[in-house]
Amino acid sequence: MATTPWYRPAWSAPAGVQSAMTTREGGASLPPFCGFNLGDHVGDDPATVARHRAQLTQALGVRAIYLHQVHGTEVVRLDDRTSVAGPLTADAAITTVPGLACTIMVADCLPVLLAHRQGRGVGAAHAGWRGLAGGVVERTVASLADAADARPSDLVAWLGPCIGPRRFEVGEEVRAAFLRGQPGADTHFKPGERPGKWWADLQGLARDRLSQCGVTEISAEPACTVEDASRFFSYRRDGRTGRMAALVWLG
């Protein structure tokens, strides 16, 4: 039996909210991508990537809107007029329109999915350390709450697989970026093996930021993308590699 290169995240999403997370399993990409690569910017064969994207959206029955991600904090609102001619430059998306999937590509960065408890809207954010420290999660929460005419406490969140706290070694500048603007951030950094280096807990940092802006129902998948080479692409581990996607939509 062939391996399906995606799965359904386990979280408290309400009825009418659908989500999926892809893996590297299956697919037709050749080395160094080796699997179900969805990234069209990493040097893989464009026809193979297009075939993977078409396979995914056909199987899920949804229109996936991919972004040109720049490790920033821009949030876009998707609607029926959203163009398919070219990707929007942003690191997060929200929508209240059924059938449009907010889609985030990752290969170590943290995918954050959001949904309104009554299914009035959904959102997704690409949270690498730069975007997370810069406020991409807070901006996505605020944008979705506004679009759904709700409060942040009316939202639920899912934190997907990312580089884990045993593998995410960062410099002092990364730690300092969080300590400047996030109370309690120091608890998510442990001294590294070399002077000036720290092990960072990306999911822990994101969970605190969600809680601080009012989102309290948070689910997380603890898998580390670096440590599980059979399931996940990892830029930190491999350098030139593919991309997975996390999607959330109303349907």
C-alpha cells in the first residue's frame, strides 16, 4: 500500500474546519529533494513540483494558496479575487471564504494553524525565529479575530512539527531578540555546547506568544523535523532540500 504524503493534524478545530500537513514520504522528486516536495523555489524540477501540488489539492478538494515567504510578518486576507497568477509576498494568511486553503511551506520553521471556534475563519502563519520574534503570530491572530468579528480567546491553534529544542542552536542575537519583547522568553533557551550559543524551543516561544495575546486552546505536535529524516524535510540538517506544507481551510 502506497504511503500517503500528508496527514490530518490532531487539534481542537471545530466542525467545518479542515487541515492537513504534508510529509516528504511518497512523491517523485529526485535527490537531494527525495520525496513529496512542494517548494517551487528550491531548484527541484518544476513539472514534478506542479504535479505534487495538483495531487494534493485534488485529493483534499481545496484551492491551496501558496505564498512567497520572506521570514517577515505580513498577513494577507484571501478571498475569491485572490490571484493564482503569482504568489503573494507574505508569511501568513487568513480567510473567511470556504474552499480556500491558507498554506504555509516549511522545512524546520514552525507552521501555526488557527481557527475560529465556530468556524467563521481560519489562518496560518510561517513562524521561523525572525517572524516569530517580529510578531507574525500576534499579527495573524489579530487579523483573523478582526475578520471573524471575534476575540483572540475565540480562536484555537495548532503548532506543527519544526526544528526541536535539542537541535535548534542559535546565537546570542536570536535570544536577545526574544528577550527584548517577550516576557518569560528566557525559559525557552538553554545554554548550548559552545560559548554564546543557546538551544531554543521554537514551539515553546510560540505557545507563550499565543497565550499572551489571548489564545489559550493550543495543540502541538512535538515531532522534530531535524531528527526524523524519513518523514520531514529539514534545511538545518540537509541544506538543499524540499518543503512541506501545512494547510487550513473552511469546507
